Amino acid sequence: MSQFVKWFEEIGIEDVPEVGGKNASLGEMYRNLTQEGVRVPHGFAVTATAYRHVLDANGAWEKLHEALDNLDYDNVDALQKAGAACRKIVYECELPDDLKNDILQSYAKLKEEYGEDVSLAVRSSATAEDSPEASFAGQNDTYLNIKGEEALLDAYKRCLASNFTDRSLHYKHDNRFDWAKVYLSVVVMKMVRSDKGASGVMFSLDTETGFRDVVFINAAYGLGENVVQGTIDPDSFYVHKPTYEKGYRAVLKRRLGKKELKMVFTDTLNTDNIAVEYTKNVPTGEEERSRYCISDDDVMVLADYAIKVERHYSEKAGYHKPMDMEWAKDGEDGHLYMVQARPETVQSQKKGDILEIYHLKERGKVLVTGRAVGTKIGQGKVRYIPDVKHLDEFRPGEVLVADTTTPDWEPVMKTAAAIVTNKGGRTCHAAIVSRELGIPAVVGAEGATEILNTGEDVTVSCAEGETGYVYEGILPFAIEKVDLSGLPKPKTEIMMNLGNPDQAFSLASLPVDGIGLARMEFIINEYIKAHPMALKHPEKVDEATRKQLEELSCAYDDMVDFFVKTLSEGVATIAAAVYPKPCVVRMSDFKTNEYATLLGGKFFEPQEDNPMIGFRGAARYTHPAYEEGFALECAAMKRAREVIGMENIILMIPFCRRVPEGEKVIETMAKYGLKKGEKGLKIYVMCEIPNNVIQIDEFSKTFDGFSIGSNDLTQLTLGVDRDSEIVAFDYDERDPGVLKMIELAVEGCQRNQRHSGICGQAPSDYPEVAEFLVKLGIDSMSLNPDSVLRTIQDVVKLEEKLGRR
């Protein structure tokens, strides 16, 4: 048994002090998860004992102490000089013969296993890395595609020297690790040929919100360094763990990244930066950028790996342990491999039930947008830093603006009010560090370095879903803090209205009984952008429109596939946030003037003088002018329920004027695979037309429940166009006539044993309307997210007063 080399099958997670976090985890997975179908490339660890042996044999410790013992770590210039001196000391060490022989004999064994031509990944594995408090992400060096004895020994020494990179020294200092006690072990493993395939990172929770029911995967062509460094915008995917465990195999949500570059191997040496000497970035082709770099089947394999890895580490730890993982797809054998797993270090460290919600009180001019990191808001003066040489210009409290960041930037990043980068996805370096520091960041904000000028005031908002906004000026905002542990639960169900899938996970921690209104319109407007009939019949639009439709749907099988998948995944994402609680999804309720603004809409929509009471809602669904569009909506909802697995979805029909119209819609839905009662499917109707109230006993024979739409019910009861500013003074949900209609509706539901809910604006805007509804004994109230917590507290007090607790 060598003290210098340990094979993966000989080590596990308890061996971090000897082989470092990366090696320990590779050994842990190789030993325990290979038999469960998780592929891990074989390899060995060169131990911390070997590192000490090298420094001892060369008398290097004393010189290192000389360079570091009195160092001012916040003096960038002094840090750079000391780091360079230390790396030179270590790299110039001679490797003792006994160690050299052990490494080369182990290399020979790997060649026996994988063939003479096997190439190696040689990776640093610090003995303090991957601790729950600090990720050590990107602190030390990695060398890929290493072949031959000389190259292996050289890469090994370079890894040892990387224990003294400026960034690694500063990181250790910040996290109170003694540099002299953080040893460098090295991973030597079979190289996964992802240069010919794809690679990326994944987490067993949502990185921004801590939502634990998903696996989040980032992917790009070529070697994984681009994803980690944030030099490109990767593809991203979510998989819902609870439905995956039930046997469903579908992507919950996806986003096509630009994937501008791919990192491949090269034969020409890069003398400027030896760490990338065997690699180069090449631009991807238009065809590669327009499609996803891995298949849905690949996504399912990765989700399976992530779930198994998280389960194994959680069982071993005795508590839930979310994981941060790296994977690679070999372009030669087509297989997917796990190449790293470490504990997630941000969301998993949050303690207690204090919910912090940031609210922007007003919006200004949007300067740039990108991917939001975290859910906070930051503001200050812009400081553009073009490269590492200009880091000393940065002042604490400024907004750091850069093309991208690397670990060398961390000393100034921790003092920033917010960070904005041109490049990167939500798992790039800037995102990882911002998350760890609790600083809002907007990454992948194209053109930020040209648009944002040093010295100008900006507000950086990550509190509006997955898109991060940089606004002009210092805008007012508030932070709402709520202790969820002491929040009582009312008898009346409190649900929320939600249309934007990007906000779903950040709102998942709200203590609601489900979603009472998920609007399809937002998804069609923001993600699909095209009229359903234009996608179904592209031959009926002009050439310029058809070209735009083709661009929108280029990553899918065809235009119909684009519509069905995008809508089903958008709705399923909203449903996932409250799963398995109910999610009431309203079928599309655009009016003709709104439909006409969608791409291709003008070719299919009539012009109406009063679209508010025109061709909308249920009337459209069975009409020859739109039935094929409704069939696509039905296909999407069937897919969301039966393929993605969101059986908690309840469907709801808007603006249903007459009972026969409702019956016809129910028949049409059955024709397209959505049969009421089958597979637990419930179908509700909006109660928003006086006739719905007057004939509620008849409508109850057709539908399972009613949701009062107070907006339309008010306008149709009072005869006030709610879009007209001139008569706005006459529009009031608290009018006695409107309240009487609501009372009759709730009583009608109770009489017919049907669910009664309300999803209009009234209870969100007026606490007295909420009080009125509780007194009526309504089953549920669905509110805007920002009024949920206040209403819960109000309703509990009221129910106590009424003796309902």
C-alpha cells in the first residue's frame, strides 16, 4: 500500500484530510454509486502526504513562510508578488524518486485498463476544499488531455504550485484557513472526451431560491471550463424530483443558451497561460447554437445521477445535503460521467424560517438585463473593471461591471454592492461567488460594459424572477421579513395568482394552499410570442413572419412541438412550485386585439369595436376560427399533466357565457384527450358573467368548481368598461350590487357542493372584501403574491373572531 498514491476504490469522503475534497468525493462515488449505474472515470489520488514529502525533501517550507508570514492580503500588489514567489519555489522542487515511481507505476496501470493512448485529467484537490462553508470553486489549477510520463509529472508539480495562486491565498485568508495546513492532493483520472461531446455543472436544488424539488443542469459543447468560468451562456434544464421519483421522465423547464464558444484540445502550446496550454476555444457554428447540446434522454440520465448522489450523501450525513456536481459527456463512447460532487455551499447553509422578500417600489429606465443571481436588490455607482490589472481602482460599495470574472477578482467582489457581467450563466464563477457572498448579480447581460458608465448611479434588481434588471438611478426598495415558523394557518384556503414561471421557485416558500390562478397568457406572450394558429398554419402568413416563426422554433421538431413543449413546461413549472397542492390553470383568455399583437396574429384575428365583450374565452375554443389553436392548448395541458407528471393541475374555462357553450367546451376537451374525471382531471369555470351567477345550479352540472373573477364580474354587473379611464370612477368591486352577486355565487356553490374560490383583484386590494368573503365561508381566495402574508394574518384574526378556529 503506497502512502503517496490511493486508487479511487481505496478512498471515501472521510479521507478529505489525506486526499482533498475532490478526490474523496470521486472515490466515494466510484466505490458506492458505480453499482447504481452512476458512471465515474477511474483514477487515483496523489496524497497530501506526497505534497508534504515534496516540500520537506526540498526544504521549501522555510522559504514559503518568509514570503507569507507578514503579508498584507488586502494589498493587491504585495499579494501578487508573494504568490508568484511561492509558486516558483514549489514548481522548482525536485520530485523524490519514491514518489515519482509510485505515480508512474499507477499511470501504467491506467494504461492497462484504458489502452496505451489514454489521456488524463490532472486536477488539484485541496484538503480544505468542498467544506460546507466554503466551496474553494476554481481556486486551484486543472490540466487536461495530459499524455506521457513527463507531461504527467509536470502537470502534477503545476497543481502543487497552484496552492499559492493569488486567488487561492486570498480565499484561504478570507475563510480563516491556515495556508500552511491546507495541503494539495492531486487527482489523476481518465480524461472524459467532452471536447468531442458536452459538459457542465448541475445542482440538486435551484441555486437562486433554494427550491429543493428540482435538479438544475447547465450544459455546453466541449470542455466544462467555459461553463464554470462564465465565458459563455449555456443551455439550462430543470427536472422535477418528486415526479421523476414517481416514474415520469420529462424536462420540467429548459432554456436555450447561446453557447458562443466550445473548448477543445490543441497541439499548440499557450505560453502565456500554461494552465490552458493544451486547450483552445473555438467559435460554435450557427447550427450548434440553435439547438440544445444534449438530448432530453441525456438530461434524464443526469437527473438520475444527481438524485442518487444527493440521496447517498444525505443518508451518509444523516440530514438533507444538496449537492453541486460536474459532469461530462464523452463524444467517443457517448456516455455521461460524473467528474465531481461537493456539498452546495449557499442555500443549504441558510438557517431558520425567516423569509426575506425584496420589493422594488418603483421602476426606472432599464439599461441592461441578464440572468438574475439571488433574489436581492443592490445599488451604487458603476465601476467598469476591464481586467485584473485595474482591480485596485475598485472602491467598496460600487457596482462591479466586467466582461467576466475569475477567482483572482474575489478580493474586490466581496466589497461590491452588486455585480454585472457581459457573459456567463447561473453557474459561472461570478454567479457562484455572488451567491456565496449574498450579493445580487446579473450575469450574461450583453453589452453591459459598453452601456453602463463608470460613475453613474444604478439599481441592480434580482427580485423579479429569473431575469435580472439594471435600472438607471437609485430606486427605492423595501425588504419584507417574515418569520414563517410562527405563522398560523387559516381555515379559508389562501392561494396565489401567478403567471410568470420565472418567479415560481422564488415564491415556492410562501405558505399558500396552492395556486388559484395560473394564467397562460403570460407564457404565450413572453416565451412563445406567436399566435397558435400561425404556428399551426405557417403557410397562411407572409414570408417575413414565417421566417420569424422558424427562428423562434428552430430548437424544436417543428412549430407545433415548440408551442406544446413551451406552454406545457411553463405551466408545469408554476405547478411544480406548489406540488402536490392544486394549481388552477386558466385556458387562454386573450381578447382579439391582444391576440392580434402576437407574431402572425393579424392574419387570424377579426377587428372588433369592443373586444372586451367580443370573441374571447369559451366562445373561441369550439369556433372554426380557433379550435385548432385550442387543440394545441389542450395538447400542452395533457403533456403537463401526463408526461411531466403535474397531476395537481386543475383546468379552468374563462368567459363562458351560456350553459350549452360550457357543455360544448367540455366535449371538445375530451376530444383532445382531456376528459373530465379521467386521471383525476377537474375542470372549473370562471364565474365572471352575471349569467354564471343566475344559472349557477345549471353550470354546476357541467363544472367541478367556480372561481369568481371579480374584475369582469364588476364591469359586467355595473356596465363599466374596466379598460376605460373616463368611467374608472364608476368601477368599484365593493359596490353593494357586485358584493350581492358574489354572495349568490358562493351560496350557489355551497348548495351544489362545488368548490368556490375568487381570483380577482378585489381581496388583494381591499381587506374589507377579504373579510366579506371569509364571512360568506368561501373555500379559497387567490391573491397576488405580495398580499399573501398580510391576508393570512388578517384572515386568521377574523376567523378567530367568528369562532372558526
